[in-house]
Amino acid sequence: MALFVRVLSIAAVGLAAAAGVAAYTGALDRFFGERIDLGGAELVFEDDFDALDVSAWGPGTRWIAHTPWNGDFGDARFVDPREGFPFTVQDGVLSIEARRDEAGEWESGLLASVDPNGDGFSLSHGYFEMRARFPEGAGTWPAFWLINRNDARTIEVDVVEHYGHEPARYSASLHVWDRQVPENSRSATGHVLVSEGRLYSDFHTYGVAIRPMTIDYYFDGRKVWSQPTPVELGDGTFYMLVDLGLGAGWPIDDAPNPSVMEVDYVKVWRLAAE
């Protein structure tokens, strides 16, 4: 996102082996992969959205409403929070709304867990999870993702990206963007197949466990994909972003106006030593 163009690069080999995808039928006992084990894990971040603590740029709020590096992406401008837009909270659910303004331009919302000074929540190794329901419609692009960034390179973990024109799947990705030696940059993407429309009718959890050796991706608590942890990470930490984007290079002519992404919670656990 932003500086980092989100592209479906290579379909990495996933738990479905030759197919490179994982398929979800709706019954957890038929879902590929083991269940996430949080035994002994420590809950270190929890936002149940009984209220929303957000400002445009901080400091001192749990979330800011822009990327810390001040870059937009996609076809909707991420705006400062104001009364009733783009964020509202009701009954413990955060709504992020995308809609056209009076000039016909799209506006939407993004949350980041650190500010431009790097203050806020970040963690090196742990399990990051969002429970959410996505808007239906071609052109919508909801996402939950993590960034580790320094002057030399950026590591991006896309826990979930859903492209609205593909209602029967979502994408999970890992990108390493090397600004000093660009040829060392690399990307891998796995696709999780779901029953068409299921991401819109129900809330689901999207998680990732970042460990020293592996990064494991989860849907409704079951592992769907895995990648080796980039050696470039070292002891660096990841901060979180949640947003409702539009486009991602796909047409937005039929995007519903407005579109709303609902988030029940965002939680992070520090995993027990392995």
C-alpha cells in the first residue's frame, strides 16, 4: 500500500500443495491446517471498540488516521476523522465507511497503531488478529496488515486483503521491499478460497503468527498459509494498519456508495517461548 504497490505477485505454494490455495467450506473441522494455540500467550493489545481512540496524527492516541509515512494508496483518500465519518462505533463494532464527497471523489478511513514518530503499539513476535465483516461489491479493498520499516527496507505482512470483484477468495501476502538493493526485493501471495459471499454475511477472524522462523496465516483460527520469516527482520517490530481501500488497480465504477467495513476487535498476543 502507499509507497508499496499491492500486487498479486506469485501464488506461493500453500497448504493445498499443488493448487497453491486453501479452501474453506464453512465447517472448521474441514478447514486446512491446525488451530492457533494461544496457550501460555500473553494478551498485550486489545481494542474491542467500545469507543474509538483516534486522531489525525497523534500523539497520545491509540490509533492515527493515516499511514505513519504519510502515503495514501488506492482510489480513496484517507481523511482526518470527523464527527460521524469515516469512523463510527456502535455496540462494540467499529464501522469504517467509504463514500463519495460532494465533488464525487472517494474518501475513506485507515487506522495505524503508531504515529510518525514511531510512538504507539508494535511487537516483534506474536499473534495479531482482527475480527471483521467486509463490504460487498466490486472495487472494495478492505485490509489488515503489518509493517516493519527502516531506512533500508520495509517488510509488509498482509494478513488479509480482499478484492471485491473476487467474492470467493481473499489474499494473504509477504513482501520485502529493499530500497538499497532493489533486486533483493521479493513477494509471495497465497489465496484462501471461501464460500462466495461468506466474508460479507458473517464476521470472521484473520490472524498471523510471527515467529523467529515462520510466519503463519490463519482464518477463523485455522492455519491457511505459511512463509519463512525474512532474515531481514532481526529484532524489528511490526505495527498494525486497518483500512477500507478502493481500487487496488481494479475498476471502481461499480463500487457501492457508501461501503462499510465492520471491525469487532483487534487483538495481539505475545506468544509463549517455543
